[in-house]
Amino acid sequence: MKSTVVLFSVLFLCIIAAVSGAASTALPKGYTSWKKSDRKVVTDKNSLFYGIHYIYADKKAQIGYLSVNRFAEGSRIVVESYTIKGNPAIDGPKNMIVLMKKDKRQTATGGWLFAGFGVDGKPSGLDPVTTCFGCHKKDAAQKDYVISTKKDFRF
């Protein structure tokens, strides 16, 4: 009986450590100094991606984009999303920030860690498997699960 209690205690602590590790993912400092994409506008109100987006790629991710979407471990991509204000589309207030980091330990999401943040930079608590990865798996499985490409940037 004691060994069962010890086993479940160890298992519980491992789960807590894994969850708190994912929850403690922070938005990278200085990401706005990374390579920035051209402005992307999605005006279809039925689209999950409705809004204005800017993509930031760190040095490893830039190499990944130039290598036809083959990203090295540790590559980081940040997307800032803004609401559309008026017509023609003008950048409204920022409404979300998303981080993708290549991490082979994230087997449920194709080797990528997904993390969402509010405009204040605090974790949003989104579920990466249901909120993010479903579309990435459907739309970009052949591109290392990254929807954007080098065409989104001026290299």
C-alpha cells in the first residue's frame, strides 16, 4: 500500500512539474527586435485569423523560413494580432500575442510549444492542442507545422 501511495505521489509531482513548466513559459524579451514580417490582413470575419498580424522570427526561425520551413530546435516565432479598425483596415488595438517554440518534447503538438499571451504579456491559459495545433496540423503539416512562410518576410 505504501509503495502505491509513493508511486502516485511521484506521478502527481511529475504532472505538476510538467504543467507548471508549460504554464511558466514567458514571452521572449526583445522579440520586437527580431525579423518582422510584412503586415498581414485577414478581413474574413468568419476566419479564426480575422485581424491584422505581424510575425517576428528569431535568428534560428529566420534560417528555418529560408530553409523552406525546416526549423531547428529552439526556433522561436511570435505573432502579434490586432483588431481591424475601420475600412480600409487600420491597426486597431492589440488583442493577442502567440509564441511558437520548436521543442521536440512537445509530442502532442508536432514538436512545437504553443503559448498564448494577453496584451499585458501574461499567459492567456489557452489550450495549445485544441486552440492552435488543430489548424497547424491541418494547414501546415508539410511545412513543419508553421503556417507562415518566407514569403511573409522581406529577406
